[in-house]
Amino acid sequence: MKILQICHKIPFPPCDGGTIAMNNITQGLLRKGHYVRVLAMETPKMRVRKNELFDEYVKKVKFESVFVDTSISFSSALKTVFQPHISYHVSRFYSKIFANKLSEILKQESFDIIHLESIFTTPYLPIIRQFSQAKVILRTHNVEHQIWKRVVKNESNIFKKLALKYLTKRLEKYECGLGKQIDAFASISSPDFHFFSKCFSSVPGKVIPFGIDLDQYPENEEYIPSDIPELFHVGSMNWLPNIEGIEWFLNEIWPEINALYPEITFTIAGRDIPKRLISRKDNNLVIAGEVPSANDFMLSKDIMIVPLLSGSGIRVKIIEGMALGKTIISTSIGAEGLDIENGKHILIANTPEEFVAAITQCVHTPDLCAIIGENARNFVALNFNNDLITNELIGFYQQVLENENR
């Protein structure tokens, strides 16, 4: 099959959950012998990083990118108020230059499948329909408006709350209406699939979760859990739910942990950490920033903290942490879509009291942490094998193409 994969940000090198999810699809399809071409948006938060590995990637997928300024603009948001069929959240990803590049590619080459990564690539559906007969499959990374509904719920500023509520309603209407414009959809988690299957009732859909190659996540055989466990969080801080969750953890939970266990450290790693986090003076809080290798960083620490209060889809970093045998303490929202068992594969905590209790349990029962880490790795091996998931995706592509030929 010939596949054009359109990405809402640069997927290589993979450096966050979204880019890893996109790149693993690309690599899986290539390994199965399919032709994959990638067209991606460069954004202010995600620019091309050239090196030898990137040059090799470009050759494999005939990669091209176009800069799209997705910066938030009050004036642009205001304009969409008078355009009832447009969502400001999505319209930020539209660019005439990107549209021209896409039309140029579609005039040059024909494809069997056009694979859209996230709803943020859907403003280009009219261009695709004009210049291509390919089947369009939308891969939903999240239910985007649900993320924003949770953000609205947690917003304390009344004026900002009202504005966000209005924009979120627009986003919901846009997102739910996409079923009329696509040929099929693939959701990254079961909860997302159940939602979209109701909105997109006239088109086929399938759960295609995030997959990994477990060989790239080796266990640290020399690792010895410390008597005083090191807590850590790793994730891109240009994603609002990550910032929201970490600030909640630092304000509501960390002071008590610090008082109970003054030797425990909490290290935060990731891209684009805001200055207000860097400038905090909390005891034993370490801001590591972007690290050369997320895997090496996670292997060097003990307990992964994922305090998400909003979000959707699957948290890729949780799967990666599980693959590395880490003990993870997450909210229910953070663990959504993983079908994991509390106390067996992960520890769930939704309140400050529950987080304190879970961390206390880890401090006093390190053997339990070792068991949870082993269970977590085995769970990932069984449920998130990228080779098997790629086979499922290819089978779904073929099903969509066969339906057309009947």
C-alpha cells in the first residue's frame, strides 16, 4: 500500500507522547514493506532538528515539512466568533502554504490511504478530496474537547472560564461533525473509540493503541532500588494538562511528602518547562529540563508521578515507564484507556491523601514496587507490541479499501 501520513507536528526524532505514537506507526508500516510518505507541520513548539538519524529518516519517508504558526492569538480567536462552523482550537493549524504543499504532493502522487494524525490535520480535508481518491483515515489521539472541558472545570478565573467554555463548545461541535468527512477512524484508546463510534456512526472504526518495540526499553539489570525512593515526572510542559497536574501536585501534595520524608527528591524533566516552575523554591525539587534520553532518565529514578487532572487518549509516557519496569502513581484520568489494574500494574491516587498514602506504601514496601514494575512490563509486552498493532492497522486499512471495492 501507498500511505501518506499527515502529522500536526514533527514526528522525528520522537520526543513526546504524540511524536512517539506517530513515529511508531511510520516505522511499523515501513518494516512491513509498505510505502510511507510523511508531511508534517513545523510549529513554534516543535521544529525540525537535523542530524544523521534525521537525514536517514527523510530518505526513508520522503519527509517534507512546512512551518505553521499555531501561536495563540486573541484577534484570531475573536474572528472565529462570527464563523460558527470553525473551531479556533483547530483553525490555528491551517496554513495556505501547507495546503499548497499538500495539493502539490497529491498532484504528483496517488495514494491508497491518507492517514491523518489528530483532528488538527482535518482542516485540509477539502484539499484531499479535491486532489485525491485515497481513503482518508483519521487517527484520534484524544477526544480533544473533553480535555478542554476538564480544563474549564478547573479554571478559577471567571472571565477565562467563560471564554474557554465557549471555545470548547465550538471544538466539540467541530470534532463530533468530522464523521461526515472521513472514510474511517482509528482511536488510540477504548474510551475514545466508544465516544467517536457514537459521533461517527456511519463510518468504520477500530482501536489502534500506541505500540512500542520492547527491545528499545531494556530493563536496568544493575538498578538497585534506593532506601529513599526518588520520585520523578517526565513529559512535555507545552501541554496544558501536564502543567496543571504538576502544579497541583507541588501545591497540594509535595509539602506533606517533604515534611514526612525530608530526604525524598522529586525531579521534573521535559521540554518547555515554564519559568514559573523553574523559579519555584520547593525543598528537594529538581528541575532537570529536557534530558538527552528519557529512557535513561527514567531508569535512573524510582517512582513515576503522573498527577493528571485533565486529558484524554493514552499517556504514552506511562506505557514507556511500565515497559521499563517502573512503579507509577497516577490519577484515574492519567491511566484512562490502559485497562490496567490498580495495585497490580500501577497505583491509582486521585486526591492528595491518596497520593501521600501511595508514596508512603512505596517507601515502606519496596518489594511491592518491584512486583508492580515486573507486572507492568509484562502487561506492556502483551498489550502494546508495535509489531502486532501494526498488523492490526494494516488489516484495518485493507478492510476499508475492500469495502470500497464491493
